[in-house]
Amino acid sequence: MSKPKVGIFGFTGCGGCQLEILNLEDQLLDLVNAIEIVHFTELVTEYSDTYEIALVEGSITTKHGVERIKKIGNIAKTIVAIGACAVTGGLNCLKNLYGLEKAKELVYGDKKDWIDSIEVKPIDTYVKVDYYSRGCPPNRFEIVDIVRSLIVGRKPEIPNYPVCVECKRNGNTCVYELGITCMGPISRAGCNSRCPNSVSGCEACRGVIDEPNVNAQKDLLAEYGLTVEDIMEGFNLYNACKGKTIEQKGK
Amino acid sequence: MANNLNIEVSPLSRVEGHGDLIINVKDKKIEKLMFRIPESPRFFEAMLVGRKYDEPSHITSRICGICSVAHTCASIKATEKALGIKPSEQTINLRKLIYHHENVQSNVLHVYFLAAPDFFGVGSVIPLVETYPEVVNIALRTKKMANDIVRIIGGRAVHPIRTVIGGFTKLPTEEEMIKMKEMLLASYPDLEKSLEILRTLKIPEFERKTEYISISDTIDYALYDGNIKSTDGWEIDDQNYLDKMKEKVVKYSTAKHCWVKGNVFMVGALARFNNNYQKLTDNAKKYAEELGLKAPCHNTFMNNIAQFVEIVHSIDDSIRLIDKILEDGLDEGKAMTDIKPGAGRGVGVVEAPRGLLIHDYTYNDKGRVEKANLIIPTGMNYANIEKDMHALVPTILDKSEDEIRLTCEMLIRAYDPCISCSTHFLKVKLINR
């Protein structure tokens, strides 16, 4: 079996997803052996524009970015979006919430017209994405699993059940009991409930599951004297671009 | 011998983010020299406006994956100052401990994965897996140790969860503290081997005197806390950074640039070393001496060596911190401090792996951010990088174009520029007062 040629690309983001690949440590050498990395600017000087698989981090926020992602879309047979910024637009979308022109003016003042910046979008606005490794940061083992699946021709298994399932399995006390709000009941698992494990509320960085039980989340909020509005601000941290409210998600 | 030269490296590889290098030389004179940042701006100062006091540390952590602990701590310190929150000594010691290991993982990544390939004449660390497996294995082991410590204290290696304003949402257990100490003790043989390898590297000769700025403390080799100090002899309280620094927008870069009293200056490991050499552990001093690093050092390429010396210091000092925390006894009651939201302004200054990092927030009486200013190390180094290039290029014009290109790339890489962070990066200017 020939090794698949892989390109790893970064768009607007923090570089943390690519770092999580390097943070594989114990598995990194196996990964590097199983694939041929032909494009990875953060790590490798040489590059080629012939690759089958593209792992893409970051959101599209500039005109130049739109051109680049479209070019990748024309070359790669399979595109995997890694991390919240690529998948949903992630935290970058707070710029859209604030207002693009207002944001440019606030940061760059009267020099704002020098800056190439457009409304933030996830990459699937511009190219077809085959698989999503969600989260901020993504689960590095899930990235490996997706790559492994692509090599052997199997469909990767991405959880479509709520974080509460993992949280219960980990034996955590529900953080609502401790007075902390949490998006766990409707958020997509796959992170091993890492925030509740650390006594913090889930912020839905992996987005919402396909058919969330919105009523259960509402009942839970009501039980603790909270409303949907109380948690929307936190929910918007990673999900402002996809723009659906929890109400819409239920429909 | 090159009389005329046109070098354009776009994008520059093995740096975090996207930067371009452009050099034009005509009749042995530099006509154009530019280190350009076309990376997309992100507008964090706008994103923060209106957010509640417990959110900025989570939001600004996402400025940079490699130094997310630094951004988290700068943010927490700014908010704690603004709201008058005083964390426990236990919290501060644990923060210093997690802080050391972000610095270790970042310095390892830079020295071994990003900078070392240049010294071995290859384009990346990947060929070294075959040719110098020991180098790669040392790097992976040390990086894993540091990341595991960040995971144990922070809940994960990138974008820590448990480090919040007021303290920690969850403390490590005593068993975990002991395990971390064992991991640290086990890392010394790799430091010894690294020393042997680093001794064989030929660091380019170069000297250009500049001003070095870092934080500084009376006891610690300052990373987490201290005054802002310059090798030009001044020292100010971190809350007063605006007395010395100014930022401005430059046309070819989405990163703002930074000046001090009209001078360019350097921040990062070498600046810390030059300002705070005396505070290093004796062991780290011994490593510095073995590698020919003496304060003050004006060779930018030696920043790589200063980063390695810091790895040694961080490992030594972590063992001291763990002993101290265990001796005092881990106390759940001291994990969090009470928080009362209110109006106020606070500045949080830390040493990110790449240098001085400043978060400055103003809160309204509802505990919401009214105004935020962030000054990022690579933004401070930017002007100094260009000055270094102006000094370096004329001295190497007798070399081949490939060698000139490589030496210039190595110089920029020596700064370990973090361009994701700096896409807010303005030129920061120091004011003469």
C-alpha cells in the first residue's frame, strides 16, 4: 500500500490544532511513517502541491484565504476540517458578532482600509468537507483515528451523542450541582468530557449533536433557575458563525 | 560574491504562522528589506468588548496554541488586578509550575523541531528521524514530559481549563505532584545528552548591540511575574507599561509594531537571560557556561541556546516548587479565592516563551470588558528583526545566494517568531522619559 500524500494547512486560528498533532508524541513517529507529509509550513520547508488528503485548521477570514482554500479543494480528494475554527468558524466568529467594520476601526483606527478582512466563515462555506474533527482544541487521538480510517478505507466513527454520556462514564459530579452552567446535555461528545472532568462547564466547542434533546437541556436549566438566554452567551463562544440558536437546533 | 540579490521567501517555514522575507540588494547596497506579516488579523480587542469577567482568559488563550498558558495567565492577572482579587500562595506556586512547562514544551519545539534542522542541513525534523534518531527521541520525551505536566495541572496541554481567575477549578492530587517530580528527575540524562549535541552545533557569529527588555523579579528568574526591566538600566512597575511603550500600524503588515523611546529592542529568552542571569539555578548557569553563553550576549542566534538553558532552569525550579507545595500541603480551601465583579482597570504582564506579553483590560461596573489592549512579543521584536537583518546582510554578501538566504532565515527563526499571536501585532514603541 503506498503512503497517502497529506497536506496540513493553517488558516486563521491559533495554530493549536497543528500543535496537537505534534503533541501526539508517542504516536507521532508512527503517524509520520504511515503517511507522506508533503505540505506542512509550520514544520517543513519543502512542499509540493500534489496531495490526496488535506487536514485544514482555521477559519476563512480574508479574500486571500478564500483563494487558498479553493485551491486546496481543487487538489485534495479528501478534506478533513480540524478544530472549531475550521468546523464552525469557532471563536473567530466573535468578530462577526461585534461587526466587521466596527472591529476594523477599533483595532486599526484610520488605517483600517489597509486590512484585508472579511466576514468569518468555516471552511465548508467554500469547499466540500468530508470529515470534521471538532473541538478547541480538537482531540488529537480523533485526528489520528480519522487519518487511520482514511488509510484503511473505513469510515471514521465520530460520536453523535452528548458530552453527558462521557461525563457520567467518567463518574463526575454534575457541575450543575456545583452551581456551574454546562452545555453538556446537547453538545457533541468525543472530548472525553474534559471540561467537566476539570470541574468546568462544557462550552460546546465541538458543536451540538445532530438531534439534540433541547427540552431536556431546558428542563435542566429550569431546575437550576436558569433560562436559555443565560447560557447562549457561553454557547456563542464557539458557535456564533453557524448562527443557529438552541431553539432552531431543536427544529 | 553577490553584488545584486533578490531574495523572497514566502511563506517562511518552521515559524508559527505566516511571514514573508524580502531582501533586494543592488550594487552591494540594501534597497529593500522587509519581514512582512500577511497573516489574517483576528480582532481580539473587539471580540473582548462586552464579555463577562470570567471569559477573557478563555477567549485570549485562543490567540496562540503554543503559548496558551501565557495568554491565560496574562489575562487572569489583568482581570485579578482590575477586580482586586488576591489569589493564594498555593495558586501562585501552581501557576508558576504550569508556566514553566509551557515554556519547556515551547522551547523544545523551537530548538529541536524548528531551529535544529538548519544546523543539520535539512528542511525539517522528519529526515532526522532516520539520521539522528537520538535527537528526535530526546525532543519527543522532553516535550511529552512538559506537556504531561501542563495536562496534569491545567486539564489539557493546549488551552488549559483549570487555570481561572481566583485560582484553580481543580487541584492536582498529591500522587500527581509526586509523579511530576519523578518525571522531572528522569529528564536529566536527556539534558546531558542534549548538551553534548548542542556543543557540536556551529552557531553563526554575529553581534549587534540592542536594548533587551523582560520582566524581572528579586527572587525568581521571572516568567510569571515581575517589574518590566531594560538592559539600558530602567525598571518600571508592570502597571505603568504605557510610560515606555507605544504601538503603531505599518502598511505592509497586519501586525502592529512596537517601540521603546524610539528605539528598537529585543524580547524573549535572550532578553530574559541578559536581564536575569543571576537568578538562574546554579545548574542552569553551568549549562550556559558549557555552551559559551554569557550575559550580556548580543548574538541573536544564541537565543536558541538561551532557550535551552531555560529548559534546564525550569526543570530545576519545578522540583523546588513541587517540594514547596508538598511541604505546605495541598489545600482545597485555597484552590479558589472569592470574586466580586466590579469596575476597574488592570494590567497583566508575563514572559511568554517568545517574550514580554501584556494584557490590559478596563471593566465597567457590571464586570464587563469596556476596553482591551494586548501587546504581543513578536510585535516587539519585529523592528529589531529588521535591524538585525540590515546589520547581517552586508557581512555575508560574499557567500552564495542559498547561504545568504539560509542565514537570514535562521536569524528570523532564532527569534522563534509566533506570527499567530502577533497578528494583532503593532510596532510597539518605547518612549523616552
